[in-house]
Amino acid sequence: MVTRKKYLWQHPSGRWYVRKGGKYYRIFAAEGTPEFDEQYWEIQRGKRHEAERSWSELIEEFRQSQKWAEYEPRYRQDLEKSFIYLNEKIGKRDVSRLTAADIYTAMDKNAHRVNFANYIPVAVTLLAKLARRKGWLNENPASGIERLPVPPEWKKPHIPWTDAAVETWRSKATELPMLIFELGVGTVQRPGDLSGFTWANYDGKNLELTQNKTGVELQLPCTSNLIAQLDSLKTSLGEKAKRDRPILANEDGSPMSYHRIARIMRAERERLGVLAHDLHALRYRGVMELAWAGCDDDEIMSYSGHKTKKMVIKYAGFARQIMRAKTAAEKRRLWEQLLNETSTKYETDTGGDTQ
């Protein structure tokens, strides 16, 4: 006699699940097959085994590949988040069981973090290419997957820090936010790179860095304001300022995360009334200051580490427009002054008689 599977439940989409302990577990095998029965009882007994051709095995092999090693650090970091997610959700499942519908479901569940959601099909595609070489897959289940649109409100431009905002910050900001500010403006680096600086990278005049996103190695001469902040902190730390200690460190000496740095800066920006100018815009302020100093695009790129001139031209061009406008305004002021002086002299010479 066949034992009735009373805990089976079919989703309107046609997918089968097993209800156990108030949760629903997916059956990936086709209904009516021996594999379907096997997966049902594995779930019920809590002994669901890992498939021989699993996503977990594929992910681990990809991490060991030369292709993975050649990716830039920032790209690996973004992919790794997706690999961890996939490993948790489908790591033990057979790679042939994943469908486009499954991928869309995963993306929809992560729609609140669009960038992460859109990396899921990217990660699956890379793994599927490896699976095809191994003979595990014939087609990429992520092929043709449409990416989630980024909400318009998330596309707000970063507003460069104005002179007034900078003056307010430097006169009123507290110690840690001030250090973060000077690191951002002084090094002209992305916020994600700021936590990577250690005391070994600082020689009293320069900071050294390998950018996370691009892998570019840089030596960055520090501004006078940044040197003052670094020297003050190093003195206050004393023996704690060891070479391997991050400059932006938590109380236990571990590196601050990007999110903690962002929270610190947001709280201070709100306190000082400069909320319009965010953490990312510190980099653009640094680009603008280099442009005001007369640096050309190539010189700015050697400092910022940009690989293309697109963003440099955008913010350096804005800075140069401001500079030219100020020059033009000064010329207008001198012209108006000369015009007024000429008019006054004429009235004096004619005694005010215009007839």
C-alpha cells in the first residue's frame, strides 16, 4: 500500500512543496517520479541530502578558478554576496533543477535592494557557464532575465559640497566625522576605500592605497588638513596606532564598515544642516578642488584613480565653470566700477548740466 503524502501542497504556479513545522520546502523533482517521492520523504525525515551536481560544489569550484582571481576586488565583493545567498537557498540542490521562474522569484523577494537582486542572474550566468563546460547544464536558466528597474528616487545625483557647507563642517564638526571628511576630500577616494587605510599606509605626508573597485595602486599626497587630523589621531592613540590597525577603526581595532561610516556621517550632516551633501560627494569635492588648483584631467585621474574621464570631466568641468564665472563676475565688477567712475567724472566736468 502507498502511504498518502498528506503534507503536500501545490502552489498555483504548479510547484510542489512539503509543509513541515509551519514551513514550506520545495520539491524540485517532477510529480509522479521516484525522485519526487524521494525528496518528499527526505524533507519529512529531515535528511535531505546534497545533490552530486550541486550549486554549492559549483560555487566553490568557481571561487578557485583563474577567472575569479582575475576579477577586480570590488566585482568579486559584489558577486560574493550573491554566491553566499545562492549557497544558502539552493546550495544542496541539483543545478539542473533551477528555472527562470525561480530566479525571478528570488529577485522579487530582494526587490528592496535592487542592485543585489540584479546581481543574482549575473552570478547564475557565470556559474552556468562553468556548469556547461562540466556537462552539468545544457542551457543557462538566467538567459534573457530582465533586470529590476532602479526606482527614480534612488537615482538622485550626489550634490558636491559647497564652500559654505565645507566652512560649516570644518568649524563645527566633531572629531571622528571631521577625520572621515578630510579623508574623503583629501584622498579623493570612494567611501568604500576609506576603511582600507591602515597606519602602515601613512608616512607622515602620503597615504598608499589599492582601490577595491579597480585594483589600482595609488600614492596620495595628503592635504594639510588631512595631515593635521591624522597626526592628532596618531598621537592620541599612542601605542595603539600599530601598523596593521585601520585608521578608521572600531573600539576593538577592527576596520569600520562602510555602513557605520555612512551612519556617522549622516548623523553629523543632519546635526549641522548639510544633509544635501552626502558621503559620496566628498570625492567630487576633492575633484573640484584639484580643478580649482589648475590640475588638468589626467592629473586629477592620477589622484582619484578614475579609469575614464567621464566623471572627472563632469565634476572638474563644474568646478571650472564656477571658477570662470567668478572670474567673469570680477571683470564685470571692475567694468561697472569704471563705468560709474566715468559717469561721475563727466557730471563733475559738466557741472551736472546734461543740456
